[in-house]
Amino acid sequence: MDHRVLLIVGAALVIMIAASVFARRTGVAAPLLLVGLGIGASYLPGAPEIELDPELILAGVLPPLLYSSAVNLPVIDFRRNFRLISWLSVVMVIVSALVIGAVVHWLFPDISFPLAVALGAVVSPTDAVAATAIGRRVGLPPRVMTVLEGESLVNDASALVVLRTAVAGIAAASSFSLGRTVLEFGWAVLGALVIGGLVGWLTVLLRQRLDDPVLNTTISFAVPFIAYFPAEELDASGVLAVVVAGLVTGGLGSRRFSARDRQTQATTWTTFNFILESGVFLAMGYQLPDFVDAAQGESTPGEMAGLVLLVVGLLVVLRFAGLAVPALRDREEGKEEVRNRLDQFEEKLDSLTPADDREDARITAARRRLARGRADIDFEEREPITRRGFLTIGWAGMRGVVTVAAAQTIPAGTSHRATVVLAAFLVALITLVLFGLTLPALIRRLRFSPESAKDRHDAFRALLRQVGESAVDTLGPLESQTIDGEPIDPQLVTKLKDRILPRVLAGVQEAPRVRPAVREQTMILQTRYLDAMREALAAERSIGAYSSHTYARVESILDDMEKRLEV
């Protein structure tokens, strides 16, 4: 039996790799290929029956997948798109679950209202894996990608809270309670924010002290579960706690982790994420025969087809109707109002005269908030979500493995449970195929205008120069530096005076060859200026005057410098 399990795992890995290579060459999204291959494998003669516990997916696979995505999502991008993300992932998930529940119960009265709401809850959250894979390949604007990724991070929590309330109604044979859903959702969010924030902050402090790539990566594997299970035990949202922990870790990690730790973690998590994502889509397709067999005695093919088409149609209509609200809002009027408030705030700051260092620090912090506010307005003008962007977001409504796994958590023995589980699977499959195959053509037809290579390079050079000059302003020129209270060797100052900043800008020059007695001073000075540049980069990133891609490129240059200094 052990050899058979190992053979299945090995075959699955081969299929994952082959599907990924084929997807890159053909342009078809890998999740679609994996689901199709899983369905095909399930009908092979002698195919073994594999039962996956849905709780294993929700508690064992979903947390690390969400954590991996949250760590890599820039906090500033999430903050700037928070209003739209929360609208799609909270409001529209709850509305979709209730509307689908009401319509399904009305047209299929054998399905109770709580069970129909449960169906609406499990099909409401989108899965951005296929959409973002397509978007990166065909040039989807970064802000649209951020919205899709942010929505998929948060909407699972909303859907699972609604599902939990609906399942409680099924167990109690009572009606669905909107008031109870609101209260439970409020506590789920509050508890998740507290638990996820604490877990993220404390584990970052621990990993900073260890400064060991192996131990830090091991701890990072534990973080999603450390956040998930306590939150679930307290009836908060475990998945949202994982997302918060990931965002906190990603935001603090750029300043508190070494370049080596971040690179090791990124490589390891990318590999782990690939295996998990590919595995769950493959398993999703493999389970189709079991779902079909279970539902045969509960509904006819015609009833099942009608139910599935109804739910898919409602999802499409509700998604575009929901996006019409932010799309039609007059954003220009709002931006002008914000500009006026910022101008008034600046005038007030200019009129202040600090009496001591404490007041001066407060004014400096206020000016930084002012700069961040202006940068937010500039961001809205530089990267607006146009009607084409909203259309793409609406058409990127694929459902995935969370839909299938969550549907299977409906209590066994519930009347028409198998029908709902199969309907949820078919809805996920149809949306993956329908949207996944047509989204690339839609994006190409909309003809988004990406930022030019010259503009990206100019922004990169400007930020790098700004960070370097800020470090020099903070530490002072080389002539003023001391080590252990002793001035620097004048000959070393002459050699390094014009090398630190130019070397950073070039990013590829070798360290200067100096005598062993002088090498230690050279390393100390370079590390000192490198640390100051990292602080300057963090300060600039908190303001957000440049794109996240630009900040990542500058950070990679500083990471390369740090790794060379460690050699």
C-alpha cells in the first residue's frame, strides 16, 4: 500500500510539472489543464479511489496558500485598493450568498433555504490563481492584479463565515439568520485582526533574532497554522488571521530579515506553493466521478443542469452589478476634495514652529503623512482602474478548490447534500473553463497600455539615487565617519569617497581590493551606508510615490550588495 501511495504521489508530481511546461508553451492556464487531467485520470481503468477530507483542504492546504500570497502582496497596494477589495470580498460575497440562496430555494423548493444559502456561500468566493497566471502572461495592469489577488485573499473568510451560519441553520432545522451572520462576521474579523497581527509581529521578532535561513524558513511554514488554529478555536476567521499574519510578515520582513533569509524563504515558498496549488486542482478534477455517483439518486440530469446554469448565471449578473457601483462612482470629485484637505493641512503645518525636538518629530511625521496622501492621489491618476479594468475584474470570476472543499463540509445526512456538492463542483469547473479560456482574448482585445520600459527604468534610477542621497544626508560624508571613536584612514576615504553610491547605482561592480588591515573598515562603512539606504527605502515605501515594482527592484539591488558583503 505504501508503494502504491508513493507511486500516486510521484505520478501526480510528474503531471504537475508536465502541465506547467505545457501551459507556458501553449498559453492555456495550468489550473485548467490540471483539472482536465484529473478528470481524465479518474476514468482510467483501475484508477484508485482517493478520498480527501475537506477539512484537510480547508485547514491544511488553504492556510499556507493564503499566507504565501499575502506575504508577497505589498501592504501599500492592499491599502490603496482596500475599499474595492472589501466591497468585492465582503459585501458582494454576503449579498451573492443570500440572493443565490433565495432564488435557488424559490425555484428548487426541495433544497431548504439554509442549504441554498450554503450553496451560495461556497460558490461566491473567487480563486485568482488562474486569473493572475493569465494576467501576468498577457500584460494585465498591476493594479487590476492586486485587486484580484486581494479579493481572493479575503473573500474566503467571508464565505466561510456565511457557510458556518448556514450550516448551523441546517443543523437546527431553522431559517438563516442575517443578524447572527453580521454578529459572527464582526467577531470573525476583529478576532482575526488581533490574532493574525500578533502572530505575524511576534514571529517576525523571533526570526529576526535567529537570523538563520533554515530555522526561519521552518518557522515560516508554521506561521499560517499558528495563526489559523487559535483563531478557529475562538470562533474567529482562521483564514483571515492567516492573511493578516502574512501581510504583517511581508511588511516587516523587508526591514527586519536579511537578504539571504528573504531569498531562501521566497524560493522555498514558491516551490511549496506550486506543489500545493497544482495538487489541489488535480485532486479537484479527480473527484468528479465520486460527486456524480453520490448525486444520482437525488436529482435528475435536467434538474442538475438547470441548477448549475442558474447559479452560474446569477454569479455573472451579481458580479457585474456589484462592480457597477464603484465603476460609476465619481472619483474625480472625491480626489479634488482630498487635494483641498491636503493643501489646508500643509498650510497649517507651514504655520507651526516646533518648540522642542518632540514637536519637531511630530511635525516631521505629519509631513510624511501629507506626502503619503499626495502619493495616493498621484497613484490614482497614474494607475486608475478604468472601465476596461472593471470589465476584466468582472470576467475574472473563476471559482476553485475552496468552493469544492467548503461544499463538502456540509454535514453528512443533510437532504440534497450530494446535489449541492456536485452543483458547487460543476459551477467551479464551468467558471474555470468559461472564464479561463476567454479571459486572455478579452485582455488582448481591451489593449491595455503597459508602462514603457524607459519609464520603469527612469523611476528605478530616480528612486535608487534618492535612497543613496538620503543615506549620505543621514550619515554625513565619508570624511566625518568614525569607527570605535577613531577617524577613518584618509587613504581609505580617498578610495571609497566616490565608490559607494556609484557602486550601488551600477549594482555589479566588485568590492575594491584593499589590504586586510583596511578591509574591516571598508566592510563596516559599506554596511553602515547600506543600512541607512534600507531605512531610506522603507521610509519612501511607506509614502508610496513609486510603484511596488520599482521598490522591489531597488530592494533587490540592496540585497545583492548585502550578499556580496557577506562573502
